[in-house]
Amino acid sequence: MDPWAWGWEAVGALGTTIAVLVATLAIGIQTRWVRRTLGSQTYQLLLAQFDGILDWMRSTPGLYHAVFIDEATDLTRTGPDRELVNLAMARLFDWYESVAVQHQHYKVLPDAIASHWGQLLSQDLQRKPIRHYWIMNRQYYQPILQRWVDDLRQQSGP
């Protein structure tokens, strides 16, 4: 075998190895960029959804107060007011469910963001009407959210 041929084969193999390493690095950078973009878009979408829920509650007379302020809100009564409050609670917990799923299942939201929203959820669960709604309706939500709420309630007490 010609010694020069062997040398060129080694150079070719080294070049191929370098090309594979560069391509792998480029794919890693692109993957990280896509994850950051997806995380940012998810975060912005969740913020817009939350703002939409709050805007709807504030634009409906007495609804925001009944959900977040009035500890005497009675979810056991009947009538359109009760249905509206229940709908508001459902929208709120649907949103929290989205946060939990995006964080724990899809791994799109960073821990710090999920932790912040977990603190808000924990504060919301301290309000009697919200806590009562959760107790009566938890079975309709993803197990991911159920575990998250259980963990938060254990950390903060009943």
C-alpha cells in the first residue's frame, strides 16, 4: 500500500470527524435556541391567557370580588351568580392546569417561573371560595395539577 494513500485516508477520516463534531455542536445550539423560543412563547401565551381571565372577571360586575376578595362567597347556593363564579373558578384552574402541564409534562417552563405561579396558586387556595371549588372539582383536572396542589397544600398547611 502506498504510504501517501494511507496518509490521505487519515486526513479524510479526521476531516469527517471534525465535520461530525461541528454538525453535532450546531444541532445542540439550534435545539437550545428552539427550546428557549418555545419557552418564551409559552410564557407569553400563559400571561396573555391569565390577563384575559382577569380582564373578564373585572369586566363582569362583582365577579372578581366574589372570586378573590369575598370570603363569604357561597358556592353551594343556586342561580346565575353561582354559575358565573363557578365558571370563573374553572377558567382559573384550567389556567393553572396549563401551567402545570407545560412545566411538568412538556418541560417548557423553567422551575423559577413555575415556582412563582405555584406561590400564586398557594395564595389562591388560602381563599375559602377557591379552596372550596378545588375540593369539589379536583377530580376533573389532570393528575399533574392534583399533585401540584397537594404538594402546595402540604407545604402551606390545610
